[in-house]
Amino acid sequence: MLLATVESAPDKGWLEGLYSTLFDPHWNRQHVGTIAAVILVVLVFTGVGLPTPEDIWLTLAGFTSLKLGNDRFVWYYFLVAFLSCSVAILVGDIGAWGLGRKYGFAIRDRFKFMRRMLTDKRILRVQGWFDNYGSWTVFLGRQVAGVRFVTFFSAGTMRMSLPKFLLFDFLGCLVSVPVWLTLGALAAIYGREWLDKASRYAGGSLLGVFAVVIVVFLIVVKIRASRRARRDAATLEADTPLNPPGPEKPAGQSPASP
């Protein structure tokens, strides 16, 4: 069993022993169902604040998908992994959104663990993103570990509608989930050591790509805002009469005779 294997490797620490077991090719093949259930449950609870790296579990899903195909890429295994992981992620993120919508930041005064997740520094950072990027902040928060819960919680406090929240969150999944699934598949081919090295650069590379996307997006937004401002100014000028009427004469005053 999983716990027995973890306990047999005390020198690595229980968490490292857990990861080593899950990424063990032989154990992985024999416990596909258990691993899939664990991945989905953990991804849901990660959305509502469980302090575990989401990226590791997505990588494990890619690793398991390749092992399920006998070390061959089988597209429908990866499609199922993407869809199931994305649904689990969205369910967990809805939980964070719902907490923010129902309780607001006052929840920090009721639960100590919420104060550790909803720190002033994180809240100010995310609120700055909302001021600059609007709804795209949800997309950004999905890519940045450490502020995901704060981002989705803040979206709830700001009364962002659920359909809009899910749209931008799913767009974020379209970027991040395939990246980590691919890393997991490559780890199944090249080994755990390769994964340890590659994962150090994957997050930075993903953020770099996203930074470029954000810059392009902001340029487009600023151009559109500038055009809208000029159009509104022109409309206002056209609606303003060139010769405004003079002051009204008092009632009963007769016009001056020539």
C-alpha cells in the first residue's frame, strides 16, 4: 500500500517518500485508479486553500497518462486527463470564489488559517492586478502559484459573475494544465531527475510567455481606450451647441422697441 511504502522511506521525509512512490513506474501502473482519484480530490481541495503544489499533481496526471498507454502517447488518455483535471480545478476554484462572495475579507477575523492565506501583501498585489487587468486577473492568478486562492477569493468579493469567472479560469487552464501534463509525460520517458531540473524552469518560462501575452493585451487595451476617448470627445463636441442661448429675460418684460 501507499502508506507502507512511504513509511519505508523515512530518510527522505514522508512527503518526498510520497512523491517517489507516486512517480515510481511499477507502483504507478498497478494503482492507476487510486492515483487518479487522489489527483482529482487533491486538486479540488487545493482550490479552497489546501497547501500543496498543484503543479506536482498535474505533472503526476501526465506521468500516469503515459504509463496508462504503456509508455506511448495515446491522445484520448491525455484528453481525459486534461478535462478531468480542469473540472476538478474549476470546482475547487468555485469554492474559493464562493467563500469570497459570501463572507468577504471579514472571514480573516473568524479563522486564523485564513489570515495566513489572505495576507495584506497578497491582497494588495491581486487588487492591483484587478485595477490594471480587470477580469483577466483570474487568468493571471491561475498561472501564479501562491496567489491563486487570493485571486479567486477576491473575484468573489468583487461580485464577479460565476460564468465570467469560469470563462477566465478555464482559459487559464488551457495554458497551464497542458504544460504540466506534458512535463509529466516527459518525466515518464526521461526519469525523475530530468523532471526535477525541468520543473525549475517550467514555471519561469510559463510566466515569461504570459508576461508577453499581458504586454500585448495591455497595448491593445490602451489603444482601444484611446480611440474610445477620442470618439467620446468628438461626440460630446458635436452635441454641444456653438452659440449657447443667452440668459432668460425676466417674466413680463417687454422686448426693447427699435
